[in-house]
Amino acid sequence: MASITINNLTKYYRSSCAVDHIDLHVAEGELISLLGPSGCGKTTTLRMLAGFVQPDIGQIFVGDRLVSSPQRTVAPEKRNMSMIFQSYAIWPHKTVFENVAFGLELRNISRDQLRARVSRALEIVHLGKLAQRYPSELSGGQQQRVALARAVVVEPEILLLDEPLSNLDASLRDEMRNEIRNLHDQLGLTTVYVTHDQGEALVLSDRIVVMYDGTIQQVGTPEEIYEQPATEFVARFIGRCNVLTGTLLASGQVDVGGVLIAAENYAPGVSHGHEVALSVRPHSILIDPIACPFADSTVNCFTAWIKQHDYYGEFREYIVQLHESEIMLSVVTPPQIHHQVGEQMHLAIPPAACRVVPRSTQITTEVSATIAAATAAAV
């Protein structure tokens, strides 16, 4: 195992900045995910970690060893890292055993030791009985296990994964992400996992690094990222979330087009009198057809009308419009709670569930569409 330290890492492609002066420390044995939409810089960061791309500015250390800088980059094969790609990159003409053994053959170890290590790696990924099969005789999940076994058999200090599950169907993705987490816990490898899938990042990671436009927006545990977003981008990108823009008042309320919403949860960088974004998760909002669900009906209680209703089996989502406003909110309820489109409701928003974050001027229409698509795919 080894730690990773990234200092001021920057990469340009012509005039475009792909990675913009990022700093990050990964502890020994930690599994972190680099999460963000396409073009955010996560794969470029991983390729610089692997040694395939040289930085224009900044440094990468593995432990105390400098492996990347503008002046010098250690070759990938000399970094004691293994990388798993989006495509499995296994040889169709070699058996499972031969695919996994290839890296060890280059190291000129004894045949007995090679057999023992390959057999152990195949047992770890539950392929011991398939050692003599060819890739064409394996399922997609089994081929991905071959790639995992080949990566760990050389006993690397660091494991890098670049969207390794994107080619699998939904059920196999769930199975394989659990396998990857179990493999990490068993071997204790320092692991960096690149994905655009929020579900993968939330389930797999010790910490998540949310990236956007070449920058790191937030680093934290899955709970911190989900419950305490630091920026408007993170609030919009991670899970389903209502995000409203308005002005933060001295009272602590947010004025959203004349509607005052009380909040109790504030991110660093927000200040009174300035434009902010207010985020609240759909499952935190309460609705009732008879009366305000709060005992104290003077705070964050509104009249609303149901504009849309979608049934997902495990839950229902209602799109509601607040009375005499243009504010539209998503509200998620258990499946047994059923209301009709057009029905008038009483709606309550717990102030403790309202997170106020700095307003971002970078959230363009195109990015908002990307966020919406990623959120929908995660449901």
C-alpha cells in the first residue's frame, strides 16, 4: 500500500484546461472515487496518476516518491500500479489463466510461484473453476473479473479503475461493484476509481471527489457529499434535489421570488444580501391534503397544487407548484401515499433539511441537462 499526494496538478490541451490546479491526498488503503460528468477532468487526472499523461504544472507523489512533474514522469510500468480500463482489454486467444499470468511472466518469477499467485487471484474473484476457459466462453461480469484478477496478481501498491462497469447491464453492475469493494477490503489496496455514476461512488467509496470543469468541487465521505453539498453544482449533481435560487436575508431565510423559506444549514462562503442556492431533497418535503404536516404551521408551510405524478414502484414522485408562485418542487413519498394531479395540498419544508450553498454562475443550460440526465440514470 502507498499514499498518493497531488499538488497543484494542471493539464492543458491546447488552450483548454482539462485539470485546473487540483490538490488531493489519498491515504494508504483508502478507496476514493473521482466523480463527475463527461469532460470534468476525472479521467485525465487518472491518466496522469498512471503515468500515461505528463502534467503541465504540479506534482504527484506516491508515498515520498515523486512520480510525475513537468520535468520528469516515471514510466507506467515502474510505478507499481495496476489499471483496469473501461474495455476489459483481455486477450481473446489466451485462456483465463494465461491472461492473468501475463504480467507475472514479464517479471520472470518461477513457474511454481506464478501458478500459486494466479490460482490465488482467480479464487479471490471466484474464477478458480474457469481457469482454462477462453474469454468468448465467459459472461461480461466474468470477463471483468479476469481483468480484476490480472490487476491484483502483480501485487501493486495502487489500483486504478477507469469506469470499469460502464459496459455491464444494471444487475451485473450492482454485483461487480460489490465485488470491487470486497476485493479492496480483502487486499487493502489504495484505490482510485473513476466514474460518472453516483450510485457506484456512493456505495463503493471511503471518500468521493466531485469534479466539474477541471476543478475539485468537494471532497468528503458519501454522507457528507449527499447531506452537506458545498456548492450548487454538487447539490444538483448528487442525487435528486430541488435547487432554488434567491437572496439570503439577515433573518436566515432565503427570498425565492418573494417566497420566504427558512433554512438552518449553511455551507461556507454564503453571506447575507447575496444570491445563493437553496437545496432540499425531495424525500425531506412533507405533503398532506388536510393540514400542514408541521405542528408549528408558521414556518415553511405552503399551499401547493400537484402538477405531475410518477409512480416508480418503490416510491412516488409528485411535481408540485407553490401557491401564487412559479416555484416547482419535486416531492417523493412512499408508494402507498397516492394523490391526484390537480389536488390541492399542504406542504411543509423542514428548515433543517434546507442547505444554503453559494450560487454558481457556471451552471449553464448544457450542464444542467447533463446533471439531470445523470440524476435520472442514478434512480
